[in-house]
Amino acid sequence: MRIDKNAPIGVFDSGIGGLTVAREIMRNLPSEKIVYFGDTARVPYGSKSRDTIIRYSRQIIRFLLSQEVKAIVIACNTASSFALDTVRKEFDLPILGVIDAGAIVAASATHNQRIGVIGTEGTISSRIHERFLKQLDPGLQVFGKACPLFCPLVEEGWLHDEITTHVAERYLSELKGKEIDTLILGCTHYPLIRSTIGAVMGEKVTLVNPAYETALELRDMLNKMNLTCEGEMQEDFPYRFFVSDLAEKFTEFANSILPYDVSVTQKIDIEKF
Amino acid sequence: MRIDKNAPIGVFDSGIGGLTVAREIMRNLPSEKIVYFGDTARVPYGSKSRDTIIRYSRQIIRFLLSQEVKAIVIACNTASSFALDTVRKEFDLPILGVIDAGAIVAASATHNQRIGVIGTEGTISSRIHERFLKQLDPGLQVFGKACPLFCPLVEEGWLHDEITTHVAERYLSELKGKEIDTLILGCTHYPLIRSTIGAVMGEKVTLVNPAYETALELRDMLNKMNLTCEGEMQEDFPYRFFVSDLAEKFTEFANSILPYDVSVTQKIDIEKF
């Protein structure tokens, strides 16, 4: 298979959270184009079965291939956890998830071998981060805590807000008692309230943002595979956004967190792919 | 069509919220059996299209018919809004929604013709309550306010909680400025934080709980149609619960809000109906 170096990167998520991953790719790989897909009609993924998530991921990858992407980042913890292995075998292009890069950095950052993970109920009960971390170092102790209100608080836009701080204090008090020195932000929404989480945990706890780590992993991979974009950027705005529903609401949210003005988000019928 | 008076009532919702409607039916129609279905695999409905919600509602009604129900209550504001008219034409049994009963009571309760409605973003932006209310009395002024954090707060179980009070104060301050004297709880989760909402709005505002009003409407309808259960209750626990995913979590929540111990919730594949 011949891959066009100047083709875009495909990034997908169950909704808007993956924009934090797209944002890190924009910052750290500024010469790359991006096609983003948010599955806003079928969000949330956290409460759906493994088979369903694999089916959804296949559809989205077929859509992204129709946009001629050269590589794909699954910017969703649930889909990374359930579908990555399967779709890697089925599709003939490089595919990255958001779980392994964060786990590798957390395992090397910890000094006391005690790592916390926060995420949605689905991600935490799947214990996917724990499995990855224990593969890297069986001596690690991993403490998970589901924080189901963080996503709706982020989607409400209450990013720097006393209510969010109050909720964070309650959720994180349990983890603070576990003497962790490293905390993985195991949901793509959480980097948007990173400062609140950091303030509550205290400066001795290293926060690992898998969005950032995944962007660096993508850069390394493109370099190694000789797939880094080389052409002059031809477009003023090399980013395209697609969703399965509620395009306007998505555009509004994207504009609130991206360092660019997104003027259009296209709605597509993902069930056709 | 011949209907068995002693058959159960079918009640369905996108998830757990409709349990507040089931609870009012249990309290106010204690001789009736209930079959409840919560579409926990496909929740939330508020962000899905009209066509999708109609398709889901048809599937669920076919499932409830397989359980031989004598009447159906759509205990979900979105499904009531999008699907009620369509499914009433398609199925040959009585079907009630949760929107009209609440609107009728609110229209007769208000003295100053100023009514507030709170609900999910989907329900509020659909302006369905406003349409119903203006049909009853074109002189009514209706003020809607979406409260997207109320559902996750209820699902987290933070029912009597300072964080919930704080969130309610923020959401409701706008409505307090509108001088409404009546407020419709336009989401089935909200009766569970009714006391918090009432405390914030003050005692001069009448709260209308469509769950309760719908139970009374159901009782009237069964009486008029001569469909009220007459037989001796044969079962110790005449309520059965079905979901499309996460049965254990549902059982836990049901036990926290119903005045009965629910021991089993059955998971079914709703896509087969």
C-alpha cells in the first residue's frame, strides 16, 4: 500500500472530548492536516458493549478512509480500549489509541510505584489502564476512580468554576488518601479542567495528559514510517470537522477550546459507512 | 381488539428517569402490575433525531406487547415529544405521554400566566411544553431553561447535597427573574431533587411533577375504558424490570428510589424487536 505523506491525519472520538487530542496534534505537529469525526449521535460510548464499539469504530474508520487519511488516532478511551486491537488487524494503515502512550509515561514518571487513574465509569470499571500499566511493570499499584460529573461539567463550559472545584475535591479525596504520585487523566475531557485537578491533588502529583503523549507518539511514528507531511501547507485552515449529529453545538464547543475559528462542521450519516 | 383488564401497564424510558413515573403509578394505582423497560444501551435520547426516537419507541412498544401489556406510558419527555402521535396511530392500545398531563395542570395552576419549564437541552430546545401550553391558553408566557447537570447529579445519587443546591441556584436564578408562579419539572429525573428545586424557587412557585399527573391521567383513562385491574393480586411483587444494558446498575438505582426491593432486572436485546 502506498500512503500519501501529505494526506491528513484522521482523529475520532465519541463526541467532543477528542478535540483535546486534536488540539495537541495541532500544537505539536503544526504541518499536519486533520480530519476529525465526533460521533455525537451515538455518544456516550462508555455504557455500550464491546461489540457495539467495535462496529462503530469500523464504520468511522471506513468514513475516514473515504477522506483519504494516512493514519488514524482513536481519541476516545473506550474505543481505544475495546476496538484498537481488532481494527489494527483489519485496516491497512497506522492506528494509534490514547491509552498506551499515557500508561508508558505514567510508568516512567512514578517514583513510588503508585499511580492513580480517573475516567468515566466505563473506562474505570474496564481496568484497561491497570492492565497496560501492569504489563509495563507488574510492581505498580494502580488506583482507579470514576468521576462521572466531570464530563457534563466540561460540556457545560464550567472549566474554571467553584462548583467544578467542589466536585473535584469530593471525587479526588479518596485518591489523595492513596499516596499516589502520578495521576492519569483517563478521559479526553479532563485536560480541560487540568488546572482544577492539579490544584486539588497538589503539586507533588504529576498529571499525565494522554492527549499530549499521544500527539508525541504520533509524531515519532510518522517520522519512523517516513510519513511526515512535507508539502507546503496549501490551505489556510487545514482542519475539517465532521459529526453524526448536532453540528452547530459541536462548532460552538470547538471554537471555545481550539486556537482557531472553526466555521463549519459537517453532519454525516455514519450508519452508511 | 380484546384487552385483558388484569394485564400489566407497560412503562418505558430512555433509562432510569422513568422510574419516577413508575413510582407514582405504584403509589396511585396500587392494584396495577407494571412492566418497565429502560433503554440504558441507547440513552440519552435528548441528543438523537426524531426519526431515531420513533424507531426506538416502535421497538420498545413491540417488546412491551410481547409482555402482553394493556396500556403504555411513555415515561420520557423526548420520546413523548417525538413519537407519541406516530405510535398512537400505529398500535392498537392506549398510549400516554408525560407532557400533556403536566401542561394541563400547569395551565390551571398558574395565576399570573407565567410558567417556567426546566428539562434537558433537547426537551427545552424542542419547545414542546410551550406548544402544548399555548394550545391550552395562547395568553400564557412560557420560560424554558435547560439544566443539563441535573441528570448526572441525580444519577450520581447526590440528591440532598450542597453541590446540587449550588448548581440549582445557578440554573434557576434566570427563571427567578421571570416572576413565574408555576414550574414544570420537564425531565423525569427532576422529581428526585424536587425539594432542592422547591427550596431554591421559594414557596410561592408551584412545582408541577408530570410523573404524578401522568399517573392520575392513567387512572382516569383506565376507569373510563373499563380497564382497571379487578383480579386479586396473585403475585407478591407485581413489577418486572427490563433494560437494554447494565442491568445491575439499574437494579441498584431502582432500589434507591422505589419503595420495594427489586431483586432482578433482565437485560434484553431491544434491537431484535
